[in-house]
Amino acid sequence: MRPNLCLLLALAGLGCGASVTPSNTPPADVPPVVDVPPVDVPPAPVDVPPEPVDVPPVGPTDLPLGEACMSDQECASGVCAQTPGVVAGCAQPCGDDEACIAINSQLACVLDRAPGGGRLVCGQVAGAETERAGACSEDVECLSGFCLDGLCRNACADDSVCPAGWRCGAQAVGARSVQVCRANPITGVTVEDYVLFDGPSAVDRGTLPLEVVAPPDTVSLTWVTQDLAGTDLYAAVTNVTAPDARALVDYRTWSALREQPVRMIPSRLQINAATFPGRMGEPMVPGLFRSSHALLNDRGGASVATRPMRALVRVKRAPGGVAANGWTLRVRVVLGGIAGLNATNARANARLQGALARMGAMYATVGVNVIVEGYADLVPADAARFAVIDSQDELRALFQRSAAITGDVLTVFLVRGISSSAGLENAIGIAGSINGPPGIPGTVASGVVASWDNTFGRNDLLAQVLAHECGHYLGLWHTMERNPGCTTAGQADCSLWGGVDNLTDTPATMSGAARYLMYWTTSGSNELLSAGQGLMMRGNPIIH
């Protein structure tokens, strides 16, 4: 029998459909209803994955030489060259061209203007054609990729790869420096010597063109050709060309009628020198000069096929390239055959000291100081032989006695006399050469000679002879010659190049020229020197 549903509900404490009498007293076990305010409960956290981030793939770090690159880190060499015009990519650092040629014969050591500063790398400069020391206006013209002060600079590890006139040294490029060929820094007048050729030379043929760079502060260049084995051949500076290809010396076109920018007689026994600038209004031009040199048979004896020869250049520099006033000529007085005068008492000899002082006063008017560095005597046998100069051969032998005097010193030989029969045009003083060997002793032209007796005991005449002959040695020609200028190439008893000097500020008339020290004869009072003559003297490399 099924249980009664209402009973089951009653037992569960739940009402049924029957009525219940209400009561005002709540059951003791039922709590009263209380209003409770709601509580804010945060929502439970939900884990959301982060947005994806793009991570670039790792780039190459071992690209080989020549591969295109964007940064140094990509290259196995650690260098990525990106200078405009430089074809390099991943590149090998270098010190000079030889290091790059070993990698590839088409490469050179070029400048990479990296953000951190200049550096040298093996590469190429697209379209570049200009070699070291060539003229340029921008980097891309140079095979080295480096144009500085209008000239292409080549990388170097030492001086051996630099042309004459330059040395290997540090040059700042941005925050770093590179080793390139450039002029050494100077603070005052400086003379630098460069040997262009030294070895056997085919006589009568000469050298190929030899290069020297004139830095912007160059005052003068003096080229020298010297026979190293004897005195019987002619030495010649046969050709000199300027950076703009002008011929400054051209042996092939030399004549007694045609003046060249460098005035010289281009062949002299044993030694020959040529100085540029050689006249006023001929400015020094920085850049690459080329010269050729030769030894020539004298045609009077046996022909010589080869001979050891030296060709050199002396580069004289000064701040701003200015031949300043106040430089010094140093002389050494060598005495021979003069009664009562020797090296011991020379400083106390009134006539000699008066003449030297007067010479110094003349030179001081054009900014040249004169210092006597000392006195010496010829050995007794030479003093007897050279007391009176009797021939040109004897004169040349006397000049060779300067061999012991070294440095930029001009040797002045003071002898008793010069014979009128010596074939020296009755001279009372003679220079070894116009443009004498600059600081090179012991040759047939190394020095000047003055006669003690032929100046008749007068210190004014002696002073003029000393000053005049030293002027020739320093490169000055006669203001005016005794004979008229040549009018035909084979003419005799005439003077070269019109018979006047190559300066524009000296007179071209006999009356005017006769007042100047460099007139062909002396009166004892013609002591003037012009500004142009002083400029030529100060350009000589032995004055500094």
C-alpha cells in the first residue's frame, strides 16, 4: 500500500494543502531574516597569452672578402667598407698596396671613411685613374681613395713607398689616423735631401723621369747630377718639368739665345745643379715635379760607356713657403800661400776682418746674415802649389781641397793671386759655378776663390770680390755682362741670353747696372743688391 503523500511532506516539515492556524511566535530554531548588503567580489583572473614579438633571424658573421655587407660584424675580416665610390664590401685591413696585391693584383690599399674614423682597407675606387702624388680635387679621382691638399695620398708602412718630398706618417681622418705619404711637419726653415738615383748610368743616355713632390710650404727645389767616379765627364740636369707639365729645363732645346725658366748651363764637369724658382715672378707650384739626369762624354778623349752617378734633390721648406729675411750663410775661410796670414792669426787681421764685415753689411741689406764658421790652412805642399792659380786645371784641383768641410758651408779659398795667363779672363775672384754644388764638398766646383794681392791691399775691393763670387755660387748672374748679347747660336765674344741677368728689378743699362755688386767688374763702391737678388740668394738651400 503506498504511503500517504501528505504525511510524508508533513514529516519533512513542509506544508500540505490543509489549513494551519498562524502563530505570532516564530519557531525558536529559525533565525530572524536580516538584510545583508551585497559584497563586491572581483572576477576570477583569466590567463591571456602575450602578443607575439617579431625576432629577426641571426645574420651572417663570417662573410668572405668581397661580399656585400651592411656592418663590420657580418664580415670574417671584421671590416665592412661602405665609403661611396670604394668597391670593397667585406675587406682586409692593410698598411700599403703590396699587402693588397698579394690578395688580388687588382686591389689597392684605399681609404675607407668609416663612421668611427678613417681606416685603410684592400679595395678599389670605381673609375679612379690618378696615382700617388697626382693632382686631384676629390677622393674618387685617386686610386687610393684619398685626396688631400690637392694631391692623391698613398698608404704606407714606411718611407720606402713614398715619393721624394714625402715621408710616411700619421694623418688624421675623422676620429682616427691613417699612415699615408705626406710632408713632415716643420716649425722653421728646413732643408730635406732625397736621393733620386744612385748607381751605374749609361753615359750619354740619362735617366728616366724621376719624381719629387713639392709640399705647399716649399721655398725652392735644387736638383743635382754628380759623377761619382771622376772629373772628366760632364754632368747635366737634362730636363725638369713642373706639375703643370711646363718645361723648366730642357737640354734638347738649350741655346745661348733662348732663356729657360731655370737659367743654367746644363752641363758642367763632374757636377751640375739647377734651382727652381730661378727668377722673379716664377712662383713655386706645389705638386709633382719630374727631372732627368745624365753624364755626357766630353768628346775630347776616350768614350765612356757607363759610370756611377748620383741624382738628388734638395727641398727647402719654410712656414708659408716664404723665403724669409734673417737666414744665414755660413762660410769657411781656407788660406794658402799668403805671407803673414794663416788660420791662427786670421781673426786678428784687420784687412780680412774689415772685408768680411763689409761683405756682411752688403748681404744684410737683402736679409742674409753672414757667419764665418772658422779658418783653416792648406797643407804646406798645397799652399805652395795654389798660392797663385795658373790654370783652370789648378783651380779645379783647389776646389777639390774642400772635401773635409761638411755641411751647408760655403768654402772660401783665399790665395795670394790669380795669374793673368790662367785663361780666367784676368779674374781676381772666381766661383766654382753659378749655382755651385749646394752643400756638396770636394768637387771641381765646390767653393769660391779670391785673390789677396790682386785686390791691392784694399779691404773694400776684397769685400766686393768675396761678396760677388759668393753671390755667383748662390745663383746670381752678372747684372750686366761686358760683351753684348749673342745674336746667333754660333757667335763668339758675346754673352748668353742678351747679356743681362734674369731678374726684373735690376737695371738693363750699363750705367745703372754698374752700381750693383753683381756687375761684371768692380770699382770698390758698386755694392747694391736688389730685392730680387736677395730672394734668389735666400732660396738657395745652403742659406737657412
